[in-house]
Amino acid sequence: MPVKHLSKQTNEEIYFLVDNMMRYFYLLDYPSFARPELELDLHARMYIMGDKYDVPDLRKVAARKFAHWCEELSRNPQGKKAAVHINYFLRVVVPAYKDLPETDRTLRKPFTKGLARFLNASPDLLNHEHYRDMCLEYPLFGLDMQTESLFATHAGEPGWRVEEE
């Protein structure tokens, strides 16, 4: 399953995001899909909309929802479910590392923490083709992932486990 980059948006996707932003202006919230495969994408995009149009409170709401789903998706990844969930994470590498300024860590911190936890539970996915591609294409992403694993190890949590052959 190829990773869909958020930078390449169709007119329908842009209309959907603008509609959600307008709903936010009236309701101080926007609807979610309640489908894990779409949640990280949605909240990353809404954060970027808030950034692009300078709507700080929209950024806060989107960041809170994004962090929640990073945590949720990093829990107990096992078997086939893990192979599917890694794609949910990898879809947001582009917006987090290309579409936002390098100094904006609001999405990157919960994202790398959730993905590092996820990879710790399923270390075989460190060899996932798209994960390697994203690390090569976005070196700051690879560095953040390595740093997150080291911080987790020093905090007493297990870092990535690499099983010896």
C-alpha cells in the first residue's frame, strides 16, 4: 500500500479542509472521521490549515487531536494490524517534515514518540520499505526517530529492540 503524501491534495480534499475550517469558526471544533486510517491525516492537515491561515486556536485543537491519535495508534501494534498501522503514521511524515517550518515541533514530538513506541513493539517494521524511504528523503525525520528512541532508553523505557540473528 503506497504512502499518500498530504502535500498533493485534490480539489475535493482542499474543499473538505476549508469546510472543516469554516465549521471550526462556528463550532470551535471540526468533525472527525472516527476511522483510525484517516485521523492522523485529518488532524495534521487541519493543523497546517491553522498554520497557513494563522488561526492559533485551530492549531491547538488539531494538535490535541493529532497527539491523541498518535498515542492511540501506537498501542499494541501486532501482526497484520501493525503492518497497516505503520502506513497511517508514515502518511504524515510529509506534512510534519515538509509542509511545516523546521522549528515547528508541535506535530513532530507526539508523532515521533508514538511511532517510536509503535516500532519498539514491532521492531521488524524498522525494515519497512516506506519507513526507510521516508528516513532517506527527510533526514530530520530519521534523526528525530533515532533521538526519540535514545531518550526513551535513557528514561527507562526500552528503546528499539534489534533481535540478533
